[in-house]
Amino acid sequence: MFARIYQPSPNAMQSGRSNSRHWVLELPKSGEATVDPLTGTYRSTDMSAQLDLRFETLEAAVAYAKSNNIPHRVIKPKTVKRISRSYAENFAYERKLPWTH
């Protein structure tokens, strides 16, 4: 199994991009989760499954993985083209469709 290095996407409820600048190294999950017979929840003895390491740059994350002999894959983020519009453009005279609620 390979560790994943990626930039997390922002929450759907967020409009800003401030919390998605870091890179995450997610370690592979080794071991099998078993069902607890009393509560019905999953449990595992693998503590690395709960660990995600954050880095400021991609190079720092790759350097950490190489220095600790962790096989890894880098997942590049998808770029989104954003069109900036102002509120006043809703009332522009050249608007093709009328703006109504």
C-alpha cells in the first residue's frame, strides 16, 4: 500500500480557500477493523490509521516520506477557474436574461 500526499478540498459549506493550502500525508491503513460485539462500532489496533500529517509544502511532505522509507503517491489538486463577479452585474443593462427572484 502507498501513502497518499494530497491537498484536501475545502468543505462544501466554505467559500474561502484559506484552509486548503497545506498538504496532507495520509498513511496507509494496515490491519483489519473488527466489529465490537457490545457497541457495534468498528475498532482497530492500527494507530497509524488515525494519523494524518500536515505539511506546508509538497516538497516537505515528499522529503518526510522518503526519509522514513514510506512508499507514497502524490495526488495533484484539480484547479478551478473562478470567474469574479460583482453584485452590480446582476443589474447591468447588457444582461441577456432578466434578474428576478
